[in-house]
Amino acid sequence: MKTKPILIFAGDPNSIFFEIFFKALRYKKFQSPIILISSIQILKSQIKKYKFKKDIKILSLHDLKRVSLNNKSVNLININYDKKKPKNYIKDCFNTAFQILKSKYSYKFINGPINKSKFLDKKFPGITEYISENFKIKSNAMLIFNKELSVCPITTHLPLKLVTKTINQRLIKEKAFLINKFFIKNIGMKPKIGVAGLNPHCESIHKFNEDKKIVLPAIKKLKKKGLKIFGPLSADTIFLKQNRAKYDVIIGMYHDQVLSPLKTLKEYDAINITLGLPFFRISPDHGPNENMINKNLSNPLSLIRALEFLDKR
């Protein structure tokens, strides 16, 4: 059976994506055909800028299932780009990818970095929620995956003042079940999950302690369901070497509680996987990095890891 193609939406027009994309293709040959969703005018200018020597093969949505693909050329689905309407371009690219994914032509999707504040207009916390809404998925999880240690925040791109109002047992249980299912199905193991408490040392000077009233009861219920899950654990020590070695995944209550330590430890050696979707959705674990545009100094490792992960599936 032929391997399914990897769909890649190039992401924000004003980003480092093409630099890391060309570096990734120079670094390694991938077995799965790669289909790029982007503007031909952007692609041509980036090919010229980075002296990337490959022809462009224009694809039509109607011809996809009839065309034999390989990676000798850049396989492109062209999306019109109007500089005055970048949000429309990003939305059109996403919608094209969604149409292909819904047709079951592929179940492998990567989106390049996107400036969330400009594109989402505060309608969604992040791209995880934006994609989930388009597929009517209510339960999702952001898993920052590394083969040695992964992390998952219960809340994603929320201001800290909203975290305590948002976390509850249902969310903790939903995300833990998604993580457990993902690892069993795709990694071939039941993961050991450590859960970081919300409060310093899992203690609170208030009468209501979220770690005792929300986190601990959720963990007890998950244990009864057969998950290998432990906590709540003090967030200031869970990432120490001897502690993190006990777990495959660490769940945190908010975004930076677990992403900051993981990025410090692994830097670009991690990928962002959305759990709960009927396909693999991955993005490099970094943003558009507009300050690095045109410097040719950006690290492609996260995109390489994303491609390697999907190429095996």
C-alpha cells in the first residue's frame, strides 16, 4: 500500500517557514509525498531567495487522486494571495487542507507557524481550538511531543487570571484519556503521566485548594480507569532530572507551566500534536519568528521531527 501524502500549509506569509522547509528537505529525503498548500508567488520568491533547486508541480484538487506523486518536485496547490488581506489567504489555505482531509485523501497535516493574534481575532485561544471547531471536535489536547518526555497543558493560550476559573475535573480527565489513547495507539505503550499541581508546592493559603478539590480527585478517578497517572506533584521540582525520568508525559494546569521547562530542556526537538482529531495535525513547536526573517539562521529541527513522525505512519 502506498504511503499517504503529507499535507503542509505553509502558514503565515510573514514567517520563517520556507527557510526551515527548504532546510528540512535538504537534510533528509522523505518517503511520503509532500503536498504544499501555499501561494505560487510566495513560493517562487522564497525559492529564489534561498537558492532552492527544485521545480514546481502545480496540482488541482480535482486531480489529486489521479496523479502519481513523488518529491522530485515541489508539489503545490496554489492559493491566491492578496497582501492586503493576509487573513483571507490563511483561511483559504486552511479550508483547502480541511477539504482534502475530509475527503480521506490524507490523514497527515502540518501547518506552518501562524501569528495567532492577527489571524484568530481573539475568537479562539489558539490554532488547536480553531481546527477542532472546524471538525466539530469538542475534546482536544495540545501535546508537545518528544520521544523522551512530552507535556500537555490543561489550559492553552489563556491569561493566568482565567486559569483557575477554567480548570476542572472533566478537562483533566478528557486530556489524560486522549494522551493515554494516543500513546497506546501510536507509540505502542501505556504512558506514565505525572500531573503538576496548580499552586506552589500544591499548597494554598485560601480555604479552596484547587489541587485537593479538583486535581487530586480527577487523578484518583483516572487511576481507577487503569491509567498510570500520578500527582498532584509540585511544579517547581517535577522537571528535575531524577523526577522527570519517571514519566513519559507531564500534564500542567497552564501553558507556560510545562512548555517553558520542556523548551529549555529540548529546545527545538519537539512537535505540537493536536489530540482528538480524526487525523494527525502537527505544527513545529515555535511561532513565525518574524525577527529572524531573512537571516537564514532559523533551526529546522522541529519541522524535521514533524515530517519524520508522519513519514513513518
